[in-house]
Amino acid sequence: MDEQRERPDPPWRRWAERTGRGPGWRLALLVAVFAQAGSGWAAQQQTGRVALDAFARILLLLGPALLLLRHRYPVAVAYGVSVVTLVYIGAGFPYGPVFISLALACFAAVVAGHRRAAWGAVGLLWAGHLLIGHWLYHWLPPAGDRPAPWGQELGITAWVLAILAVSELVRVRREQWARERVERAAAERRRVDEERLRIARELHDVLAHSISVINVQAGVGLALLDTDPEQARTALTTIKAASKEALGEVRQVLDTLRTPGDAPRTPAPGLDRLPELVEQAAAAGLAVDVAAEGKARALPPGADLAAFRILQEALTNVVRHSGSRTARIGLLWRPDALELRVDDDGPATGGTAGGSGNGLVGMRERAGALGGTIEAGPRPDGGFRVVARLPLKDVPAEEDP
């Protein structure tokens, strides 16, 4: 439940993480169209500038075209777009959306880690604009142009600093998101490893019991092999059954176990302790109703332990994460499987209550070790539901008395 109720990253963050990746031809096309249309409108407003001609249109297309290469060659594109923009301004064409291409080129360079290149490209445009507006204007179009007002230069400077500030902010945030993703992945691996070690400790008692039976019966068989062959045969039959059960347990968890730790001293719990689990939940303020369908049967130790732990974890998550004070446990005994269902009526409280965040991780590990499955999620009518299906092979149903 901890994982199911964790909020995903908001759309704006996912968009920001994707910015600067991929071919980007759609963005370049959009910038080209906007630059053409916006510059035409700017030309109507700035009558003192040179009218847009074929050369101006080519320059307005060249900047967005270079953006297609901004991910592969961010440094070259940043300087190239800066030069194109400077030529456009030097030719006397009207101010307008031509600066958008430079902003995107510098943004891509900063995000890619080429901060000096972005600063250099913007500095080149800024210095070139100063030269054009206060010295070279005598020899450049439009004819009769005057020095640029210093207020306009302050505006250009503020625009340049804003571009670089936004680019740096996005770069820092992307680095933080990358670190957070790595930390979350590492935490997830740690939770899985811890759960595997916990399963190994609990399984230790199950295997130790089977091996002890085999050892004792083997000693009996050897002692009576010559004097009482029939009793020795019984001992060997017991050894065969115990070893088969032990091998089955090993196969079920072989892929999930690591070096086992210290084994617990108490016997592994099973469904026979379900009333005790219900009492523990009641002590925590949760009323639990239990209903069973089908013919119950004796479970193998591994399945019995997994069923108990899954129910225990599900009820614990209801206490931690649900505002409901009631829960329902359903045990459905099928011919080939045991289905466990835990329902609560919600709503979710959103609190962690100090939990470790490995609720569904542990349940999936236990069910997966037995070849079973776990399904968890919100119910259509509200609340939350956990359904576990544990396959039962060669487990006979108990006869009715």
C-alpha cells in the first residue's frame, strides 16, 4: 500500500526532465513559424528599421534550423545562433522573436553542462549589440540611424541575465531530480534485500525442522536396518516425505534468498495464529471480520508463513494509511490455490506513521517465492483492497468430520 499511495511526479516536472532531449524538430518548426509571423508584425510597428526581405527571412529560418542540432552540438549551435542573430541585428532588421532561437540554444547548452559556451554566446551577442548600437551604426543600415538609448541596453542586459538564470535553475533542478531517482532506486534495492533476508531468517526454522526429521529418521533406519527391516522401511519413507517437502521449499525461494541471518527462536507463524492477529489489530483500534469459503486444508510451512505475513502486512497498512477503523479478511479455498483478500473502506490518511515503505515489496516477495501474485489498489466504491493468490499443489482438502 505504501507504494500504491505514493504520489507520482507532477506533469511539469516530467516535462522539464524531458526538455533538451529527443530530436526537437517540432519545437524548431514552431519557433520558425513564430519568428516569421512575429517579425512581420514587428516590422509594421518599427517603421524606422529595414523592411524584411528575402535575406531577413533566411536568417529567421537559419536560427531555428540550427536548433535541430542543439542536443548533439550544443556549443556550436549556441555560438552559431548568436552569430546569426547578430547579423540580423547588424543588417538593421526589426527587433522581435529572432532572440527566441538564441534563448533556446543557450538553454540547451547550459542544461547539457556547457555553461561557459552559453555565457560566451550570450556575451558575444551583448557585446556585438553594444558595438552596433553605439559605434558601427554609422556604417550599417538603416540610413540616418542614431545611437541606441541606454535604456534599451539595460533591457537587453536584463533579458540576457534572465535567460542564463532560468537555464542555470533548470540545470540545478535536473541534477537534483537525477540524484533523487538514484536515491529512490537504491532505497528500493535496499528494501528488497532486507525483505529477502527476512524471508531467509523465517525459512531457516522450516528447513531446520525438515532436516532434523531426516537426521533422526536416518539414525533410526541405520540402527534397525538389520534387526527390524520393516521399521527401517518406515523411517526411510518418512525421510523421503520430509526431504521432498524440504526440496520444495528450497525451490520456491531459491531465487529470492541471500545469506541468511540469525534465525528466530520462536516457531514460524501460520494461519492457525489468525485469531491472535485479529486480537492484535483490535488492540490497535481496528475491528476485523474474518470470513472463509471452501474446504480448508493444512498448508505447507512456506505457504502458511507467507499467508500469515501477507495478512499481517495488509492489516498493518490499514492501521497506518486508512481512516477506516474496520477491515474484512476473506479466505477463499480453491482446489488449486488459496486466495487472501483484505478490504478497508478508507479514506487514505496519506500519513506514513513511521513506516519503512516496503509494504507491497514484502508481500510481492513472499507471494512470488511461492509462484503466487499480489494485486493491490483502490476499490471502485472507495477504500483499498489487497488480493493475494497462493498456488496450492498436491495439498488435499480436509475431510468433513
